[in-house]
Amino acid sequence: MKVIDLRSDTVTKPTAEMRAAMLAAEVGDDVYGEDPTVNRLEALAAATLGKEAALFVCSGTQSNLLALLSHCERGDEYIVGQQGHTYKYEGGGAAVLGSIQPQPLDYEADGSLDLARVESAIKPDDPHFAKTKLLCLENTQGGKVLPLDYLKRAQEFTRARGLGLHLDGARVFNAAVHLKVPVTEVSRYFDSVSVCLSKGLGAPVGSVLCGTKALIAKARRWRKVVGGGMRQAGVLAAAGIYALENNVERLAIDHENARALARALSGIEGVAVAPNGAQTNMLYINVEPQRSVRMREYLKSQGILISGQGSIRLVTHLDIDRADVDRVAASVKEFFTAAAKAA
């Protein structure tokens, strides 16, 4: 039985074609700047995102950390969402390793940060306070896509106040595909963009940080400091190149599968699908907490993996097809039908 894993889009396996590209990769020592495949990936990523330069790193966590370390100094501050990865889910790296203070704010319902609230959080030039240097946004945020007009206003806002603007764009290609625009229409508003290659794009490992030549040069030094210098990394970079060249437009399939799953689950009594279903490749459902535990175990017995309790995130990706969506919906319905009969 095929295992259907809806816990995240990080669980994808490299395809045969991607593995072949990795096997054929020409390699060198990347710390010396001599890995031709890494160099090609960085040039491709920079051109694709419309930035001067890019840096290949092992993870999105490291990419975001390098951005924060490059934008800020010790004692500086960045403003970020309460549920933002750079604040909540990346080990507190900016504070632990950079002595950079986070100022978290609640997200709005659409995944944005209210710029008026950001304004009120900027610290005055006073020795009592950390220096506010950077605003971090996330796109997509919980599967939600930030509107382009909001990104434009965020850029104008930060420039007027002398702040940098960083995008945790782990799933920025999902955002662009949803908006039906080139990814540069999203990335153009940011001073730096972190892009994950190992989520919906299907690479086994790696992210790229894109920005100005000066910022990327600084980030490259910080990458070495935090132990991120890789040697013959072309075997990994080849997967990233394949992902960028072949797996972007197909994200629309993941989005449609998520919408189909949302529609199917919304008709099951006991399951509440979050409003608007799915914009991209994520949907959230709410199930009574104790029942959700039993549901998770039942689905596992059926070869379907989910995570969470009460509020559950389901993520589609390139290893999920429409037949899998139908199987998941049928299994959830079977669980609640059996539970109703037992009651």
C-alpha cells in the first residue's frame, strides 16, 4: 500500500530524473567557489528571483538566519509575525547566535502584518531600546498568499523608515503560481529572499538566499562561521537546478489537489474546514481534539500520515495525486461513519 504523507511538503522524494541529474553533476570545492554546479544554481536562482546574487545553503533555517545576521548587528531588532518561522520555528537562532532581538506581532487573517502596528513597534532612537533594522514577512504564510499591493506598500513603508525588508519565501513559488505572475513580481519588493528547494519543488535538501552582491557576500562569510560551508555540493545543487527548471509550474497541481481535498472533507460531519478551503497547497481542518487523536491513528493504519491535534494542517505535494486525495477523503469519512455508529 502506498503511504500518503500529508504532514508537510518536505517529505517529497527525488524523482528518477532528479536523481539522474544529481548522478551526472560536475563538482568542485564550493568553499573555494570552485563547484561549477553550485555556481550554476546560484546564478540561476539570482536570475529567477531578479536579484544580483544568490547563496546555496543547506536549509531554510540557515538561509533565514544568514539573512538576519547580514541585515542586523548585535543589539539590533527585527519585526516579525508571532507564527513566523524566523521567530517561532527556527530555534531562536537570531537571538542565540546573532544577539538580534525579535519583536513579534500577530498576523492578520490574510497572513500579513498590519503596517500601522509595525509602525508602532519601531523603537525610537534611544539607548533604552534595541535598534529596529528589519521587517520580515512570510509568503506564503500558513498557505495564504500576500497580495501584491500589500508587498508594494510594505516596501514603501520600510524604505521611508530606513528598514530592510526580508522575505521568508520558503514557498514563494506557490505564491507566484497562485497569483499567476512571474516570481519576480513577488520578490522585486524585498531586499533579500529565502527560497526553499526541498518543499514543493521536490529537491532532497537545500535553500537559496537571494539579494544584493554586498548582502550575499556578507551572508557567505556568515555561512562559514555557522558551519555551513559545503565542499563538493554540486550533487545537491543539481537537484536544485532540476527543481527550478522543472517543478515550478506543476505546483498548480498541488494547489488543485488541496482544493479538491478541502471540498471533499467539508462534506463530512465532524470535520470543519477552515474558511476559504485552500489557496495554495495547504488546508487546515478542525476536529474535536480527542477524536482527532483517534482519527490520526486510524488513518495511520490505512497508510495515511497526518500530524496535529484539534487543528490539523494537511499539505499536498508532488508525491500526492488525485487518487490519493480521494483515498484520504474516503478514509476520513469511514472513520466518522464508524464513530457515529459506535455512538
